[in-house]
Amino acid sequence: MQKIKVLIADDHTIVRMGLTALLETENDIEIVGQAKNGAEAVAEVLRCAPDVVILDLMMPKMDGVTATSEIHAKSPNARIIILTTFGTSDGIAHALKNGASGAVLKTAEDTELVTAIRTVANGGEYLSTDIRHQLANDPPIPDLTPRQMEILRSMTQGLTNKDIAKQLGIRQDGVNLHVNAILQKIGAANRTEAVAIALRKHLLKI
């Protein structure tokens, strides 16, 4: 029987050890590598060519969304499962968009992760029920343009549209249009609400 080769990427040693101990009890799964950050995960995928990568979203050096994109580009045959805690849906949605084949909560039953691994290894997709509900109840925000992200950052500093125009060297009516577009994309009624939503969804850090 050909075993499913699995790479585990998580910045917490105890999580990697626990997952390794759990998965090594399965006759059809083999742990071929571990990584403690996103950059290391990409390197390990190229080194050991796993069938499935279990990838944490929040990791140092390179986050899970970026690592997903890198792995999918450099090793398209590797299937990726996002393993995450409850949070916002945006990170999960972006990882799925960038090439992940599944997502499971860290609080899920042991058997659910095993099922997810077997499902994606066979070419399928797997989203846990809780994550499906999370994506439905907290829809991800459409991607903001680089200019819109600049303006959103300026909004967190309490700058007026006139101040932002002067700071970025653009016309105020252009800033007005961008602010309106940001509010529409984020689903906010005003600037204050837009900043609050952006911070809650980790679009910005202050």
C-alpha cells in the first residue's frame, strides 16, 4: 500500500509533535517533514515532495496564505490543508483562492483531519462544517487595490481626505472616490466602521 506523504507546518512545536503522533498511528499516512514557519514550509515541500501539506495560517517569516500561493506555484501536485483556529474568514478564503484544497479547525475531532487528508490526497476538497458556516456568516472582503490599502492605512491615523491627498500627492476628488470604494467593498457605513472592520479582519495592524 502506497502511503500518503504528509508535511506538517506550524510554528508551535507542541502542535507539530501532537499531529505527528496522531497521524503516525494511521497505516496509510507517513510524516515526511516538518516546518516551523511559512518560508521553511516552502523549502521543505521542494525537498521532500509531500502529497499533502498541513499548513497553519498564522506563522512567522511567511504567513500561511503566502506560503500556500508559493507552494501551489512551485509544487502544484502538493495538496494543501489549512489548519486554523476560529478567526475571520478572510485568511481561509484567500488560502483557498491561492490553491489550498481544504481547511480544518484545530479544535476538530482527530478523525476529521485524517478524513481531510485522505479526501484531498484523492483529488477532492474538504471544508469542515464549522468553517463552511464561518465563511457564510463572515464573508471575506474583496481584495483592495494597493492604493486603497494606502488610503485605508491613512484613515486609521484619523487623516481627512484632504490630508490623505496631500500625504499621497494625489487629488482630493480621487481620494474621495477611493474612500467610497473602500466603504463599499468592506461593507461599512462610514470611515470609523471601515477602520474597525479592517482591524477585526486583520487587513491592517496598528
